[in-house]
Amino acid sequence: MRHTLLDLESQGVEALTSGRAAAFYRDCMTENALMVVPGFVVDKAMFLQSIGSEPAWTSFKIEDPRVVELTPDNAVVLYRARGIRPGQKEYVAQISSTYVKRGEVWKLAYHQQTPDPS
């Protein structure tokens, strides 16, 4: 489970930096998924619409990842993220992504970003 979920988060990072985020997350998220990002709570449709209109990240790194198994079919991936978008300063945040298993496939059900205050 740990490697599978960390691989999914890494695939998401690759999608964010390559401009393929909308396609990746369309397939990866549950239909009722929610994302809590600074200042907003968005559902899957709102997230997919907004991600297509934003510039891709030029860099995005996962640091100190942990996976917490809640049940055999539910787990949370926690890590610190560092990313840069064109023309913006570095974004540093604590991230949590909650996954649920649907059959044999893991899906992102909830994602939260808490910006680092420093």
C-alpha cells in the first residue's frame, strides 16, 4: 500500500509539472472528492476547471512522506511540499491526501494543503 500511494502522489507531481494535471486528477479522484486549498474548499468539478486555467508548476517536490493506514481500504499520505510556479515565490505547505480503495484501484477522496507560515 505505502509504495502504491506514494507512487500516486509522485504521478500527481509529474502531472502538475507537465501540464497534464487535469487528465491525471480526472481519473485519480473519486466523484465526490474535495480539496481544501488556501482560501477555498473545492469539489472535483471545480478543481478540474481551475487546474486547467493555471500555469503548470516548474518544480514540485515531496519531502518526508508518511503513509498512515486507517483501514485496509483507506489511508492518508502526509508530506511537506515545495513548489514553484512561473513568476511566483516558492510555495511550501504541509499536505495530506486521503485515499480510498475502490475494487483494486486507489482513488483520491480528500486533499488538504496547509501553507507553511515561514
